[in-house]
Amino acid sequence: MRDPAPSRIWFWLLFACHLVIASTFITKYGVRYGFDPFWTSGLYCSLAVAIMLIYRGRGLPRVCGDGRLVFVAVAVLTFLLAVFMYQFDMTGIRNGRHYALDLAIGRLVGGEFPYQAPAFSTHSAFPGWILLATPFYLMGDSGVMMLLALPIFAWTLWKIEPTLCIPGVLLLVSAPQFLYDVAVRSDISLNMITLLAVIVISDRLMARDENRLTIPAGLITGFLLSSRGVAFVVFSAYIGFASLRHRKQVLGYAVTALTTFVATLAPFAIWDWRNFVDWGPIGHQIQLSHLPIAVLGLAMAAPFWIGRKTRSVGLLFACTAGILLVIVAAAAIRVVAGSGLELAIMENGLDVTYLTIPLPFLILAILLMKSATTGRVTHT
């Protein structure tokens, strides 16, 4: 049976968005290593479309849903990513996110307030993310936590639908924006992957219809909310969806999550209120978004309404991917309109790493459009 036309259209539209973002990374960073951006991007897109045509037409053999194969594939690919990561000398890379995170953790471990001037040395993450990265910093390199991205993503896809695991992992490791994150030890893709995983865990816990499980679900969600402001966009969409699906638990879940988020901020606000206001994550993230306050408010409210209109978790993830794409596109267009395309992309007018934000949700949405998977996010 052939897929319905709307499903095919959305599949290729989302995949086209993925290719545009991937080509942007190839164009900007490929030049530094002597690659022609036009031919390199064209070759990448041609190969990706060809492979996707084969995948969409024939799918993957049933053995790809075997747990042992998935485990071995993820272990091998994670090892190769570790080797790839250590081919790059961080002292020669201009991406400052890893440096700023290490600086914030170093201050915290040394008993200093982590959010301080100057702005370029202040990490924009909320305290929860800084605390999560601290064990890796104490082991010698906070960037090593990026190697958790692939296993967490694979586990999440397995819980949604095992047959999505292999194609999802391959889409992730072949994405230039993800490989860039690994090379420079950035943490945006990991941040979004862990958020996706937490949403899946929370949905599974609340699906058991036991009120006592809303507390742990809310706690882990609240801690992940204390990472980046964009997490609230995903949270808003899921709360809208859960308000119809988990009516009994959703209020307790939302209150627990928001209370946990505030609890991670409160000690730092009390510690040094002036620096927290001037250099803290809230103001910093608003500034980095390149969007007016009114637009940011809409970006938080609209997902809730959209979430209430979705009928399945598959559609929820597809809509979330679309929302995140619109947000990063709006921010990028605003910067390009002000500085021009070449300055925004090739220079430092636009931090293109933020284009990585939709990646895990985008991959999941593409896979769900292929498999027409709907309904619960659980697998037993």
C-alpha cells in the first residue's frame, strides 16, 4: 500500500529542511579544510536523497530490529565518534561553547559564582546543565559527555519503535551538524537528545496511570528544563498533548517540573543576585535568541495549543520538529536581514550551531513519516 500523499509531502519537506541545515554546515566549515562548498554540499545531498529513496521504497531488513545488532552498531559507532573527536585540537577551534562551559564549572568547583562578566566567557546554560556536565569535567573533559548522545538517542528510538533505531542512528552520525558538535565538543545536540529521552520516559511513566510516578517524571523533566530556554518549547508542546492524554497526572507533573526548575535557579540567584541578573542564563539566552520578547512569548505559548491538537505521539514529535525549525529559521532570517547572508553564515553574524537544535526531533519525525507509526510512545 502506498503512503498517503500528505505523508509523502511532509516526509520530503522535513528531509529537505535537514539537508539545508546540513549544507549550511558543509558550506561554512568545509571551506576551512579545502572542500568546495558547492560540490561537497551537492554530493552530500545527492547521496542522502538516493539512500532515502531506497529506504523509503524498500525499508530495512527485519534483522535491523534485532537488539544485539543495535547494541553492537551503537557501541562501534560511539567508539568511532570518540576517535573522531580526538582528531581535533580544541585550542585551534573557535567555538567557545565548550570553553565557556568548562570555565563555568571551574568557577563553581573553585567556589566562585559561575555566571560572571565578560559575556563571552559566560555559558548560557541554566544551572541544571552545568551540574550535569560537572562529573565529566572532574574526569578531565566536560566535552566527553557528547559521546552519550548516540547511545541515548538509540535507546530513545528503541523505546518508541525498535525498527527506527538503525536508520535513526545512521541519520544522526551522518549529519554534518552532529559531527561538528562532536568535533568541537559542543553540547546542543546532546541537550536536545536528552530532552527527547526525558519526554519519552515521562510519557511512559504517566501512561501507567499511577499518580506516584508523576513525581519522578516531573523531577527529571524539571532538571532538563534547567538546560536551555528552548527546552520550554518542547515542554510546552508535550504539556498540551499530555493535558488530554494524562488528565489525572498532568497538573502534578507540570508543577513538579516547574518547581524543580526554579529550585535549580534559586541557590544561584540568592548567591549573587546582581551577577545573576546581569550575566545569568535568562538574560543571556534572550540575547542569543535574536528574537523580540513578544516572539519568544509566542514561541512558548503556541506549542501548547499545537500539542492539544495532536492526536498521537508521532504527530506530536513531528509538530515539535516543525516548531523548532520555525524558531531557528526566524532567528536566522532576522540575523541575515540585518547583516547579509555571507556575513551571517561565513563570519560570526549567526551562530549556526543553533541550527542543530531541531536535529533529533527532525530525524524522529522523518522516520515516523516513513513508518506511519502513531499512538503510544511505548514499546514492550
